[in-house]
Amino acid sequence: MTEEERQSKQGYLASCKAEAEKAYDGMYEAHSFRDANDCYRDAKDYFYAAIGHAEDLGLPEEAEALRKHLEHVKAVFRSQFVQ
């Protein structure tokens, strides 16, 4: 991987992480279960993308931290938002 490709992937990783957190925060601001579910789905998608980028960049600790955070998000959703 060239330095330019690495920097691009690092940018995508940072963007995915930020969007995942934004979606996670959106779960709490949702006005309906449907809206919360949409945010949850978006958060999962962004976390999975971030995990993939971390793995591509050879950052196993980052990927593992993201997996743990994703599991936390899933647990929160299941305990607080499931009808």
C-alpha cells in the first residue's frame, strides 16, 4: 500500500468512526423506535466499515477496540430500545 493509499484509508477510518458515534448519539435523540432503529443500523454499518479499514491498515488493536465498542452499542440498543 502506498503512503497515499494509507492516508486515504486512515481518513476513511476516522470518518467511519465519527459517523458511527454520531449515529449512536442519534439513537438517544430519536423520537420513535423506528428512528432509533435507523440510527442503530447506521452505527453498525459504520462500525463494520471502520473495523475493515483498521484491519486493512494493520491496526489489530484498533479493530478490536471498535469491535468491543460495537458490542456495547448492540447491548445498549437491545436493553433500551427493543420493543
